[in-house]
Amino acid sequence: MRRVGVLMHATSDEPEPQARLAAFAQGLQEAGWSVGRDVRIETRWSTGDAARLRRDAAELVALNLDISVVDAIGGLKWDLARLCVVASPRPARQHSAGRGA
């Protein structure tokens, strides 16, 4: 199972970030990936706090995820670029639906 880290610079009860996360999961499903079967999403909600955002980013990196998705704004992107791995160096595996993984 592939693991995707999602780092949200918002609280989990905000409608707009929830909608973006739902759209991401829907996009995965439309591409043939089933959340819970083919892919697990590790989401961290950093509640708009820059220090927590950095801690959560470091935590996601430590999980050795296959890919990390960052939803951040402004100057925080520079800090995150130093912490987040965009894609793992692991070799790709063939997805069960025939798509490259």
C-alpha cells in the first residue's frame, strides 16, 4: 500500500481545506486508487501555526512516505521546501489497475 502525507496549514474544521482534501481523495479514486486499499493518506492539520507546521512536516518526513502534498501559503513554502520530500527514491511498482505507481 502506498502512503501519502498531506500537510494542511489550517484547522480540520475549516470547510475550504476539507473540500481540497476531499477533491484530492476523489482525484485518487478517479485515477484508480482506492483510499484504504491501495493508498493510505496521513493528514496533519497544522492549525495555522508555523511552528506546528514545521513539526508536522518533520513528522511526515520521518514516516518515509511515498509522496508528500503540502497545502501552505506565503513564506512558509520556503521552510517546508527544506523539510518535505516530494517523492521517495523507491522504485515504482505497478498499480493493480495497470497504472504506474
